[in-house]
Amino acid sequence: MSRQILLSIQNVSFSYAKKEIIHNICLHIEEGEFVGIIGPNGSGKSTLLRISTGFLRPYKGDIIFSGKDIRKYDIKTLAKNIATLPQSMEVFFPHCVEDFIAMGRYPHLRHSLFKQDRDMGLVKDVMETMDIAYMTGRRITDLSEGERQRVFLAQCIAQDPILLLLDEPVSHFDIRYQIKTLEILENLNRDGMTIVIVLHDLNLASEFCTRVVLMSEGKIFKEGPPNHVLTFQNIEEIYKTVVIVKENPISGKPYIIPISQKYL
Amino acid sequence: MKERYAIWRIRFIFIILILLLVCAVVLSIGYGKGINEIIRGLTEKEGFGFVLRKIRIPRTILALLIGGSLSICGASLQSILRNSLAEPYTLGISAGASLGITISVILGLNNQLGVFANPFMGFMGAMGSTSMVYILSRKKLFDPGAMVLFGIVVSLVFSSLVFLLFSLLDPDRMHGVILWLMGDLSSLENELIFFYIPAFLIPAFILFCFSRELDILSLGHEKAQYLGVKSQRAYKVFFILTSILTGLCVSAAGIIGFVGLIVPHILRMVLNTGNRYLLYASYIGGAAFLVFSDVFSRYILYPVELPVGVVTGIIGGVILLVLLIERP
């Protein structure tokens, strides 16, 4: 059974300030996948994600979304289908949480000068799913960093996309919310949402992603199911760190234990 | 329960703003006289009725329009630049407008082209300075901090050009221009008010319609694009609208600073909602603030009338300082 390719990155190269950051990358994301992008700092993970959204324009290669070049899309149509959470979001103004999440509905709403409907029912549902209903009425500027990040994610989910692109969404969370958030994403994925997520934590990538893409210096080093990619040879080569890779006794997925220099 | 509380909170704030506005208008129109006398005065042909119709009412209407316009300009510029220091004055839009109008006054365009020359030149000047800020910021990828800095630089340059022109002017004509530049609501030509009412209200109405885009732009231009707002095009639309409004304000009453900064700043703190309510509230609040300042400027040193720009500058500056220091 072959699934349809949703997003296809074809021979893409990108440079910024005369420095090539992405070298000739090919990557195909199929419908219903949960893809994790991993790699050391500066390996081009975020750039690749921002190219996939159409925000950054590569000087070579094409991005095809649902069979059509991403540059040919109207920006609002694109926003109906792809939701993206950038790595850093700053909030400047004290919106209340539900208004903030409601902004995610923007591309779906009729553009009318007189009537501004806001789908507050859907916003409420998203808040329930994300377990942030208790924040109703609070100002976003008063929230902790972790809480804020969950609100940002809720805004993306309220956008009701086919494809969800996330750049390190769980780095600000304690383990409870890391697991909880990834479980929520897993459920959304099961209901048909395709998810591409940049992660720093190799164990989280291993546990939740159906496929991982290991990047290094602007290229894809390896890609495939977690147990193929997350071997100690690959990790030691890319991260220059000694690790032991074991099998998680419950899930059967690989898990990675870094070993400090002092024991070697 | 919480949602109902939020709605009532917003309603309460609006009721207070409207009450403030009504008080301001009554004070401004009938200073020293009660509402009964104002109503009786309106029916009189001579005396107090004449003063009302020809001087006080047009002046109050103008103050309402300018105060409201300046504060929605400030509110929307703050949202798109994500900086609470943005307003027409700090971004150089006012300075551009004043350069345009100074040129118009010096060349006597008023006499040659009619009463619309000043507002038009004000708009052109405002567009000139805004375009400069826009082009400079494009190189910095519309970084909000850089944009405000460019705004301040452009503002200083344009103000210097205005003073350069003043120094070439003969001293007799200078006095009037300087008074106008300091913010002066008294020199309104009465026939212009019928032009000003629609001219001020139409761009303001368009701004109100774009409140949702403003909310989204306040998340930064990258996120705005992910949500389906073309940020560059939106920037242009908002810059043109604010330039029109600022050009009108400056041509009608000179440079009035701080209104666009302080009114949205306070309202944003108490409202904590999106821009839809903020823009309406800013319009009402800004109008009330300017009318109060005008009343103050007329009567604090009676019979000497202070330029209203000086009053807003002092009151606004003090309030802003207190807020900045008090904030945790």
C-alpha cells in the first residue's frame, strides 16, 4: 500500500549571506507520517523547515505540496493546509489566551468587513484537547514559558491543518508536558494529520516518530525508522559524542544514553 | 463564568471611556456653562449661539477627530512593529507631514491651489518619510527595533529640514507657522470642517476593518505568513492609512505628540483583548484625551492659550514615565 506524497522537497539548496546552509536535499513526506528531524545545532533543521513552508525561497530545487509547486499557492490557501510553529515566538501584547488561539482560525474565516465570526466553539475544544482550558481569561504575557508554548501549539492546532510543521515545540517543557504534548500530537497524527517535527531530544524522536531524518551540515545523513537511524555509529559520527543505544523494554524503540568523557 | 466576566469588563471600560468623552465634550463646548445653557445657546442666532456654532463646536469636533485618529494610528503601528514606542510622532510620520506642510505654506500653495493644498502636502510629506523608513527597514527584514530607530532618525532629519526652512523665512510669517507646529487647534478654517469629517473617518473605518490582520501581524512577519497574511503588502496598507491620517492631523493642528503613544498603551493594559476592541477604545479614549488637553490648554493660563501639543507632551510624558517606572 503506497500512500500519497504530501510534501516533496526536491534537490533543494539554500544559501544565506553567501554561505550554503542546505545542500541539495531530497525528502518526501507521505500523508499520515510523523517525521522527526534531528541533528546537531547548525545542521540546517530549522532552515529546512522554513523552506518547506515557503517562507524561505531556495535558490535551487522545488517544494511540491499536494502535487503543486508551493510558490504557486495563494498564501491563505497554504495557511489553511499547513500550520507552522516557528522556533521562537515572542508576544508583545497582553492578548487573553482564547483570543490568541482564535487567531489560528484566521485563514478559514470569510473575509468580511462587517462580520467577524471567530469559531470560539472550536477554540474551546482545542483548549480542552491541549488541557489548557484552565488558562481561559488569562493574559498570555502572564503565563510561564512552558504554558505559553502550549498556547502557541494550540493556535497551530486550531488552524486545523493537513500538515503540521513544528520547530522544537517541546524544548521548554518538563518531561510531563513533553510526553503529554507528544501524545496529543500522536493522537492528531492517528486522526490523519501529517506531522513534521524538529526535535533535539533523540529519545523523544525515537519514541514518537514513525520516521526520523538525521541531518548534518546541511545534508541528510540518514533517514528511516528510528531503529535504523538511531544506531550508536550514526550518533557518534554526527554528534561526536559517545553513546550507548539500548532497547526500551516497554516500547521496543531504541533509547540513547550519552556517556561522559570522564568515564572513557 | 470567566467569559462573561471578561465581556462585562470590556463593556465597563467602554462605558467609562464614553462617559469621559461626554464630559470632555461638554466642558469643551460650554466651559463654565451647564448643559441647559448649551442647548439654549444652540437655538440662539447671536451671542453665545454664534460662539458655539462658529468656534467651539468645530474646534471640539476637530479635537475629537485628531485625538481619535492619532491614537488608532499609534495602536496599529505598535501592533505591526511590535513595539510600544511606535506612533506617528516617533516614527517620523509627523515630521514628514510637517515638512510637506511647511513647504506648502512657504510656497503659498494655499492661495494658488485652494484649501486642500495643506492636507495634501501633509500626506505627501508623511508618505515621503514613511517610505524612507519602509525602504530602510526592508534591508533589515523589518526588524521592529530597527524600524523604530530608523523612524527616530528620519524624524530628526525631517524636523531639521523644517527648521532649515524656518530660518529662511521672514520673522513675521514664522510666528504663525511655529505656533501651528507646536500643535494648535485654534486656527481652524471653518469651511474645512466638512472636508475633515469624512476625510478623517474613512481611513479610520478602514483601519477598524483590518483589526484582525493587525492581531496577526503582531506575531511577527514570519508567523503572520504562516497564518495567511502577506506581511509586506499589509505593511504598505497600514503605512498608507496612517500617513493619510497623520498628514490630515498635522495639517489641521500641527504636531501633537504622545496621544498615539499613551492612549493605546494604557488601554492595552486594561483591556487585554485583540485589536478589535483596542482600536475602538483607542479612538474614543484618544478623542477624550485630546479634548481634555485642549480644554486644559485654553483655561490653565486664561486668557493666554497654550498650544495643545505642548500640553499633551507634558501630560503624556509624565503619565508615560509613571507607567514605565511602576511597571514590574
